[in-house]
Amino acid sequence: MPRYTVHVRGEWLAVPCQDAQLTVGWLGREAVRRYIKNKPDNGGFASVDNVSFLVRRCKGLGLLDHEDPLEVALEDNEFVEVVIEGDAMSSDFIPSQPEGVYLYSKYREPEKYIALDGDSLTTEDLVNLGKGHYKIKLTPTAEKKVQNSREVIESIVKEKLVSFSLCITQFFL
């Protein structure tokens, strides 16, 4: 089943399509319907029927004809933009570069480091790592623990020990 990722007013929506014979216009209406459904204020619209829009490819910004079948106009998993009449495109939205689609136009390399020591990582630290707020570095103690663990595993392999409990006991010493 083809699916498309559609950008509507700052939101990215995944829109599966059961039938590739459906049109670009259907895709735009379905994306707007999903946008309205998921916004607390319905995105400011009474219904999808009240919304006039254009649909364009993100890569190259090509304007698409509402009547074209999806299977002819788009590739599976393609990114498209629904531009609602009267809206201005967000200044920080960069739909594509010639070599591909880039969703994260404002990415900056984090300047702060978080030291992993093997003992003190909190849930909050983990969330902030996932958000890209920190770079990671190991403390000398953690590096030593990794090296010791490696040596234990190498000795088990070398000696062809089969005792799993021995491995676990030595690993955590």
C-alpha cells in the first residue's frame, strides 16, 4: 500500500493510500482532514470542504494537478506539501535540496557534553540525549570498565568456557 508524508501548516502527516488510482486532490483533502481532526481548534476550519489548497512535491517544489492519479504523479513514500490558500509557507520550512528531502533545517551540533560513567545516567539525561542536546563522552572509569569487560569476554572465548553464570559473574566484577 503506498503511503505519503504530507506537510500541512507546520505538521507532518503520514497518509496511507489504499488505492493508487486515487488522485492528488484526494491526497490533499485527506491530509487536510487528518490535520483538522488532530488539531484542538480544528485548525481553524469548519470542514475540509471549506479549504482551498495546492499540492506540490517537496523535492523540486513541482506543483501537482489535483486530477492526476497518485500512481502517475508520485513515488511511494514521497514527501508533499499542501499549501492552503491564503497561507504563507513557513520561513523555516525547507522542503528539499537538490539531493533529497531534509526535514531538520535548524539542526545544530550540540556544544555540551554529557559524561557517561556507567552509574549516573538519569531518564532525563536519556531524553535530552535523544533530543540531541548533548554529545557523549565516556569517563576514564567507564572506559576502564569497558576494557575490563572486553578482556573478560576475550578470556572466556580463548579458554572456551561455556559457563554463562561464570561470564556474568566476571563481567560485573
